[in-house]
Amino acid sequence: MTRVAIVTGGTRGIGRAITTAFLRDGVNVAAVYASDRASASALERESAASAGELLTLQADAGDAADIARIVDKTVARWGRVDYLINNAAISLFAFLDEMTEDFLDEMIRVNFKGPVLLTQAVLPHMKRQRFGRVVNASSISGHYADVGQVAYGGTKAAIEMMTKLAAAELGPYGITVNAYAPGIIATDMTRQMIEERGDVQVRQIPMGSFGEPDDVAGLVIFLCSDAGKYITGEIIGVDGGMLRAQNPFRAIDRAST
Ligand SMILES: NC(=O)c1ccc[n+]([C@@H]2O[C@H](COP(=O)([O-])OP(=O)(O)OC[C@H]3O[C@@H](n4cnc5c(N)ncnc54)[C@H](OP(=O)(O)O)[C@@H]3O)[C@@H](O)[C@H]2O)c1
């Protein structure tokens, strides 16, 4: 039987690495994107010879009607949904007194409401199968307070709570629910920050470098594999050890001499 995945934000950044890893393993993937058709087309070209089939879908992963369409199209094409990767999110920085109501609504809609609705939408299929893997995207900012991230950090904290609660509700159906919590992974989302403050930020990371999208994809593939079948309700950091201890640069400097 060929497994089927939905990956939101699946044509760029971390989501693209997850899509590519699934396709390499022979998994059929519906990769959802918001508007960047050029990245979706590039992925289609590069994946033409992959073991799994790729369907790119333009859709708003925070919109209920689009979410229904994502699941309908996936099931119409391949008949099932085994893996849901709620990866898409927006990350915008704003201090509390700069934040508008629209800003807050949009962040909650895309980063929290969308993953919850999409999880609901795949449930009838996963329950019927008595099998499913849901993997959500949190962030290090979901559990370590990050100044200027009330909205983003708040939505990621909410995703972490949803992950634990959904794991408890869905375990009896053979469905696991986990989350990855990246530190700083080199993607479009972090490009400006890395350019402006990368030399300072990297000194907070014991592994001594920013992460690559493939570092997250490896975890997702593991969680979806048979080896991950007894892991659920976990928030797993992919962050090079960031924020586990104060002053990691002391060890970084020592190792570099
Ligand atoms: N990069 C990091 O260091 C980092 C750190 C912590 C957490 N994370 C989390 O990891 C996930 C992926 O991050 P990333 O760095 O790969 O992000 P990214 O490079 O900004 O890519 C985001 C992807 O999400 C899609 N997307 C955004 N809003 C959408 C919507 N409403 N509907 C459908 N698709 C939507 C985008 O579509 P288009 O291509 O059409 O624009 C794009 O494919 C996010 O949840 C992020 O919060 C990342």
C-alpha cells in the first residue's frame, strides 16, 4: 500500500524538505502552498522522477473551505490520508503596542486555527484506517518567550497544547500527534534575521551553526515511520541545543582554539 501525505507549506523551506523526503521514500504527497507558484513549479520539475507522486495545491491553509478542498482532492486522487504535516505558518515580529487586531487575527487563523481544522478534516480518513500520523510545526518560541513574538509565540504555544491534547484523544484510533520545534533553520523565514544578527545568534547554538530544512525533515520521516509508532504527544526540538544552557559560547570559543 502506498502511503499518502498532506504537507502544508510543502513547496518551500522546511515543508519542501519534508515533501522531498517523502517523495524519495515512495510516499504520495499533496503539497499545499499559499501563492508562490514559481516554487511549486520548480518542485514539480525536480520531483518528476521521484518514487512518490506529487500534487501541488494552491490553497489557504487557514480557510475552512480551502481545507475541505485540500482533503477532498487528496482523497479523490489517492483514496486515503496517512500523514498530515501542519507545517505552514506566518512569522511576523511586532511589539505589543504595535500589534493591530488584524495582525493578531491573521496569525491565529493561519498558525493555529488552520492546523486544528485540517486535523479535524483528515480524522474521518485516519479513523477509518485506524492509522495516522499528525506532525505539527511549533517553534522554540512556543516554549521560550521571545520578545516581540506575543502573537507568533502565542500561536506556537497553542499548537503545543493542541498536540498534547490531540495525542490523548486520537491515540485510541492508532493516530499519533507530535510537533517539531525548530530553533533557527535557514529558510526564507529567517533569512533577514540571519543576515542582520546571525553572527550573534549563532553563538547561542552549541552545535555552532544554523539548521538546514533537512534536519527537520529527518525527524518528520522518523515520526511517520514504524520506528515512531509509540511516540506521541511530544514536542521535539530541532535546534542544535539552543537555550538548554546559558552562555554556550564559552564552550564554542573553547572548542575553536
Ligand atoms: N525557519 C525557522 O527557523 C523556523 C523556526 C521555528 C519554527 N518554524 C516553523 O516551521 C514552519 C516552516 O517554516 P519555514 O521557515 O519553512 O517557512 P517559510 O520558508 O516562510 O515557508 C512557509 C510556507 O508556508 C506556506 N504558507 C504560509 N501561509 C500559508 C497559508 N495561509 N496557506 C498555505 N500555505 C501557507 C508558504 O506558501 P508560499 O510558498 O506560497 O508563500 C510557504 O510554502 C513554520 O510553521 C514555522 O513557524 C520555522
